[in-house]
Amino acid sequence: QVERLRQLIAQAGVPWTVGRTTLIMLFGAASVGLFLTETRLFAPWVRWILTLLAGSSPLIYLRAARARRFRLFAEQFPEALDSLSRALKAGYPLAHGIEMLAMEQPEPLASEMRRTRDEWKLGIPWDQALDNLAGRIPLAEVALFSAAVKMQNRFGGRLNDVLGRLGETMREHAALEGEVRSISAHSRLTGTVLSAVPVVLALLLFWVNPEQMTLLLQQPAGRAMLAGAALAIVTAHMVIRRMVQIRL
């Protein structure tokens, strides 16, 4: 578990340590659990759920940061492959092309290429350094790039042409993904509106008739109803997002 957490932190690109992340999780769970226990706003099982949610919030943040970083890397990678292909076509070796990407490309691609270059300078073969890159950035595009370079090292061939076609294929795939996202945008917006309507109505009712709505917070049955409604809204939102998610 420690190694998996360390890998998650590294892939998210966050300057945290395993100890710091664990401490934040424990502090968040303890503080929220103590507050809910002292105030007794919700039923015990709801307090447990909120406490677990508070404790797992750093993991949720790290997963979101990792997904955002991978998405940005995938957007930058086709242009980087084009630059590398032009450098190889001009006669530069692979090491010089990787060095150029490490210096000229934006983050997070530059830092990953810099780390790959440093591993090679420390004596690690290119095959292993590229495998390490594919392990840190588990994207299909990176795996294809690693396989193409390793194939060229073993059997030869025009690597610049392969990288050029690979970059073009990635652009076409990104364009297709954008088209799919635009088609499913209406469904995602509908799900967001349906999830937000109950919350907005509850806030309006609290503003219009706070005395009557306060009874929900004062009575155990009312608090249980509010917790059940919140859980149902979150579950419905996740189900809708799952339904409109299209994997290519």
C-alpha cells in the first residue's frame, strides 16, 4: 500500500510524501469525526460515511490531479513526437532529441523527459528508461512510443517516420474524443442540472420557510431523510456520469 501511494503521488506530480499524505488523511478524519460526534447533526451511520469521506479526500484529490496531469501530457505528446521526429530526420541521435524535449516542452512532459534522460545518463539502457516512462505515465500513446523506439533499437528502421505517423494518429484520436465529448455534453449537462435541482430547492425552502425546514435538522428522522436524500443525489449523479461516459 505504501508503494502504491508513493506511485500515486509521483503520477499526480504533487510535492507530497507518503507520511504527509497519511497525516492529512488521519487529521481530516479525526477532526470531522470529532465535530460530527460533538454536534450530533446526523445519524451515526451518516457520521461514519462523512468521516470516511473526509479521510479519503486527499486520495480523491491525488487521483483528480493524476487524471488532469495525464490528460495534459496526452495533449502535449503529439507535438513532442513531431519535434522528436524532425530532430531525428535532421540527423540528431535519440539522446539529443530527448534532451531537446526536456528543455523546450512545457510541463508535465518536460519533467518526464528530463527524468528519462537522467536515467539514461546514469547508465540505464534506453529500453529500460522508456519502460520506466511508460510505467510512470500509463497511457497507450506512451506505450506505443516506447515500443517503437525499442523496435528501432533492435531491428533498425526509420524511427522518424514511425513517430510522425504516431503523432498524426494521436491527433486524429484526440479529435475523435473531442467530437464524442461534444456529442455527450448535453447528457452531462442534464445530469448536472438534475443533481443540482434538489439542492437548490432545499436552499430556497430554507430561505422561504426556515422554521419548518429546521425541523429536519432537529429531529433524528429528518436528519436521516436529509442524509438519505444527499446519498441518493450523489449516487444518481455518479450513475448518470457513468452512463454518458464513452470509452474509445
